[in-house]
Amino acid sequence: MTTPVASCVSDSVVTLDSVRESLVRQEDTIVFSLIERAKFPTNAPIYDHSLNSFPGFSGSFVESVVRETEAVQAKAGRYENPEENPFFPDNLPPSLVPHRNYTQFLHPAGASININKKVWDMYFTQLLPLFVAPGDDGNYAATASSDLGCLQALSRRIHYGKFVAEVKYRDAPHDYEPAIRSKDRDALMNLLTFKSVEDIVKMRVEKKAMTFGQEVNVNANGTSTTNGNYKVDPPIVGRLYEEWVMPLTKLVQVEYLLRRLD
Amino acid sequence: MTTPVASCVSDSVVTLDSVRESLVRQEDTIVFSLIERAKFPTNAPIYDHSLNSFPGFSGSFVESVVRETEAVQAKAGRYENPEENPFFPDNLPPSLVPHRNYTQFLHPAGASININKKVWDMYFTQLLPLFVAPGDDGNYAATASSDLGCLQALSRRIHYGKFVAEVKYRDAPHDYEPAIRSKDRDALMNLLTFKSVEDIVKMRVEKKAMTFGQEVNVNANGTSTTNGNYKVDPPIVGRLYEEWVMPLTKLVQVEYLLRRLD
């Protein structure tokens, strides 16, 4: 069996290669999660703040499901891992599992960076309408679970910018220090932007959407066939990366570097 | 965009074609969930009954996470859907969402069939050791979430046997009634077994494991490449279907048919 690619930095050495490997692997998770969400139609009532029936919550149904599931996962220690950032960090219960010493790789100030409000808004107001069919099939609980899967995959990928920034900084601190000291966001953004690399990432995620979202069939003789349909339109995944995932990851990197010398 | 295949029978007509379509689509979900679980090593402590630190629970860590997450999803109405069967049905909180009239397609006795104990044991004792790498990376919460994803996907597929049995029965009730009346399990099993169809399913899920579990790369010129590695070994997915998913689905069908004339 292929040795699985570790998705987490705990107990392992973080390098440019391992960061890149994790980012590539996380693309698969994001594409899978979008394909799974696309099984369900919009199911608009779960996003309507006036229709929630969870007692004690004022937000939408999906917000209640995300908050309550995050509480279960917080008790299970999910947010002890510096790769994970909750959408609703206030009032989360403490972890019940014995503390694990995650490798202290990030600068401590990195822990304060959480742009999940932006991830949430992007996902629900911009991305979701692009790739789900209109309609209401009543599968509200499963739909909300699928949304949480997409949100967590996108959030992890975007906040992985902290690790990207740290490896880049350690690789060439003198390149970044002047811009950090002068708090020059534009200069930092320029240092972190490699158009040719971003173009390849966009092509690769579109290719993944084609590969993972195709309908795979086999005939009685074992020959495989496909009908050219995709469960999520590949250019939408390219656009997701170009317009939101890569810019937001760079925003996390800039925020991280600005705190790197604190 | 391709119209997503509805995964649920609510508000739609159940036919032999729609059942088949759902079974095929659920294969993708199962393969995705196994690939996601394979990101993490075994993480054995989460399965150890002596190490759980959730107060008030006597089972393993993963059992606590599954129980608590099922409670959240029960409040969100997940188990109102006749396709969904909880692993821990005792003491689940009631649904807080307004009751939805799912199409009354199944015989009411179908609701009492829940073989998740077998699904749980198969998954943890037989399947999991086949496709995850040994080791402990400390990602316990994320690993338990991944396990839940696999369990729910497998459970839904296996219990979908209720729908398979109902469409088959409606299509040719006289074929099944003698064996039902004489409670002849073997005769029912024979009526439900089509070796050539099962062979195609096995080939197709192996092909899906190859397609969805490959490493997709593109060069700077947009050409895609792959290295021939798979994240989950395709023959293991074939074996999962041959040894467990298809036999357990047929067990659900037999149990359902035995109650069909009650």
C-alpha cells in the first residue's frame, strides 16, 4: 500500500517539501468535499436566520450544527492542533484529551490569526451558489454536515498559510525583515506572489475536479467508460483557488509575517 | 453544471433506476471517505477502551466522538430520514426541526432493521487495519471524524438494502412471497444474488479507487501526469465490497423481506 501522506505537522519536521506536499494533498480533500456537498440541492432554509429551531441559538440552522459539532470536536482536542482553527472560537469547551506537545514550529503570535469569518462568508455567499443545484430535498442535517466538511477543508488550507510563511521566512529571513519592520503589506504580498506557481495550482485543481468528479463506469468485460459529466464544474474549482483560496492564504501569510518579529 | 444526483429518496419517486443511481453515487462517497481516513495513521489510542477521557462515557474515544456527533445530528433531524441509521440509537435526543413528510416508501417494519453493530465491528476490526498505515500522529479528533465519515457512508449504503428490497419486491411480489411465507432465508438470498452484477460492482469500485486515489499532477504546460501510486489500495476496496458491503446489503434485504408481509 502507498504510505499515506501525513496531513499534519505534529511530530514531524516541517520543510518546504512537506508544506508543499500537504497543500497538494489538501486539494484532494477540498475537491472531495465540494463533490459531496453537490449531492444535495441548495436547501436554502438551513441558511435562513429566521427559521432556526435549535433552542438557545440565534443564528441559522447550519450555524447551530457547526457550533455544536465544533464543541464536540473541541472536547476531542481538535483545536489543540495549530493547523485547526474553529469558526466559532468563543465559548468552546476545553479539550478533554491529554495535552499533546505539538512541535513548536510557528511563532506564538500565529495562534491569534483566524480569518474564518472571511472563509465563512466566501463559502456561503460566493462559492456555494456556484456549484449546487437549486432545490430543497429536506436533507438538512446531512447538508449541514457536508457544509462543515467544505468549511473545515477550506479553513485548514487557508490557515496553512501560517506554515507556508514560517518555512519561507526561515529559508530567507533577510528577504522579509525590511518589509516586516516597515509594516509594508504590499511589499510582503509581492514577495509571496509567484504567478507561474499559482497558474499551475489552478490547472492542477481543475484537473482534480475532472478526475475525481467524473462518473466512472465499467462494462461487463472490465473496460471503463465515462460520460464526460462532472459532479462539480472544474472551472469553478479553478476559480475558487484563483479568487479566494490563494488570495486568502496569502493574506494569512502576510498577517503572520507582520507578527513574526514580535 | 451537471445536475447532481439526488442522494435521498425524500420527495422523489423511488424506482429501480433511482435506487441503482444512488448505489453507484454512494460508491464515490465511500471511496472518498476511505481516502480521507488514509491520511492519518492508525492512531490506536482512540480505539482503546481503557484510555477514553470523555467524562460519562465508558467506551473508546472514537465511540464518544461518534455518540456525541450523532446526538448533534439527531437534533438536526438526520435520523428522521429513513436512509439514515444511527450507530448508537439509545438515548438520542429528539429532532428539533419541523417534521418533514418523507415519502412513505418502505414498509413500516423496515425502520426496526439496524445492523450497524455489524458495520462497526467490520470497519474497525477487519477493514481499517487493511488500509491505514501503522503509527500515531496525535490527530485524534480529525481521525475520529474521518472514521465517522467512513462509518456513515458504509452504513447508508448497506441499509439502502431496504430500498433495494422494496423496489425488487414491488417489481415481482409473487417471486418473493413463497420464500417470505416459509421464512426461507437461503431461498431469499438466492433470489437476491446476481453474481455477474456483483462482479461488475467490484470492478467498478476498484476502478473508482484507482481514479479517485491517484496523485494528480500537471506540468507547467498543463500536461497531467500521475505516478501510479494510490492512496488506498484498489483491491482492498474491491474486497470491502465483495466480502462485506454486498453481503451485508443482502442481509438487510433478507431481513426486510422477512418483515414485508407483516
